[in-house]
Amino acid sequence: MTVDFLKGISKELDQVKDLISERLNSKYPQVAPLVKHSLKKTGKMLRPAFAILFGKMVNVEDERSVKIGATLELLHNSTLVHDDVIDNADIRRGLKTHNSIWDNTITVLYGDYMFSTAMNIAVELENIEVLKVIANVSKSLVTGELIQNSNAFNFPPDKNTYFEIIRLKTAVLFSACCSLPLIVAGERGLLPLVERFGEKLGIAFQIVDDCLDFKADLKKLGKPKLIDLPEGKATLPVLLAIDNNEKRVIEIVQGVFESNGRVFNEREKKELVDILDKKGYLKEAFNYAKSLISENMEILERFEESVYKDTLLKVCDFIVGREF
């Protein structure tokens, strides 16, 4: 699924998809069905898009940008496969999850297979600095998951912990997508700025994703609504309401957490969404994401005008305006 404003790099994104398909492909009948299922529907391809766009802005060869994009997309997808096992998820991108078709053991091993495939592609870049970044990203992703799981159902939830989890699980990967092309190109001067750009972008993306958990349509989002709270995760709109001593939100969240997610009926779900929406907590969370994106615009001003810079600006607008 490539969004319209990325059509200018559709050829390169298709190359990322082709490379992923080629490298995941297996002659073994135990592996092939798992690969076929994971290739049925790709995500928004935003992560490889950042690698390609920044690669073009600093004159990295497309082949190398495509390999960076494929590595990070595979790394991302491997974590989703593992997350679905941890969360007992049934739907991902509008399709059944691997763990709902196969058992957890096979699914975890397939996630490892995807991760190993990502590392194989990364090695071909023959750049030790790139490998160091990818190794650190991998460690951050797992660390974030460990912290998230150890804090699941803790009441009251902590806002600082929430931000650290989304930094480790989402923002660090976005940062790598943006910064790795600069490392390959030897463009060290702007590297700290671009790392920060990617991190803010990732945090904004996750906040919007968390807001959509309360509001989005299943067909657009590709997964059910209101799944975070029953998994023991309090996201920014809920945290803002709790910080404001919103009594009914506190009661609902405490009830869900104390029951380990088993008590959360349709009436409570509707009540929670109504409070978060009508009292402005969803809007406040969205506005925080927008403020991060606005700060990013100043960073992009350091790059020369180009169609690729214009596309990046559109990506930023999409992240805070999306419905899926």
C-alpha cells in the first residue's frame, strides 16, 4: 500500500518490496507459506520511503538506499510478528496474523527468520557504522518491548514511561531510516539534526497511532479499535485525562488494569471515547504530535529545495492527518 504522495518514488519502493520478497523466498515448504502470507499486504512503506528520500537528497545510489529501506522494513515487520504473539492479536493490516493461523512457536521462529533476512541485507552495505546503528536499533526495539511488558497493567500508569517506550519501540527506528543514508553518504554535519528529525517524526507517528486506537474505522486502520487498554497500555489521551484527575477515566482504567484487561464492556468503551473526545484529550494529544512535526520543518530547511524535500513535507502532513 503506497500512499499517493509517494508515487514519485514508487519505482524505488517497488524495488524494496521486490528485494524483500526475493530474500524472504524459501525453497522449504515449512517456510514458504509463512512468507506468502506476510507478502499479501504490505504496510504504508513510510520507513523505507524516508530512507529513499533522504538518500536522494544526499546523493546516495538508489541500490544502497533500497537496501537500507528493505533492511529496516524487514526489521520493523519482524517486531510486528513477535508483537502479535505477545498481544495474542488476531488481525494485522486487515489480515489474520501469523499466530492466528500457525502456532506461537512457528510464528516466533518466522519473526526470527525475517530478522535474520534483514541482517543479511544490511551486511551487503559493507559499512560498519551502518551495522552499529542497526544493532542499536534492534536492541532498542527489544528493550522497549521488555519495558512495556513489565509495566503492563501497572496503575497508575506513568507518562514518562509511555514516552520512553514509544521512543525505544518506534522513534529510534524512524531515526535510523532518516539518518542511515547520511552515514552512507559521509554527510556527518547534518547527522545529529536528521537523527532528531526522525525521532520526533516517530514519536508523532506513534501518538497519532495511539489516538486512532480510539477513533479509527476498522477497515481504514486494518486492526480493531480499543485494543491498547485491555493489553495494559495507557496511551497519551488517557494519560492526559488521568493527569487532569478525570474521575471516570481513572475508574475505567483502574478497573481494566486490575482485571488484567478482562473487564471492559461496550458501555465503558463508549463512555471512555466520549470523554476523551468531548473533553479535548484526543485533540490535545494530536496537537502535541503536530507540534513535534512543526519543529521538524525547521530541520528540513537546512536541505536544498527539491521534489524529494517537498515529498518529505507531505509525509509530515500525512502523519498528523492520517486515518490509517
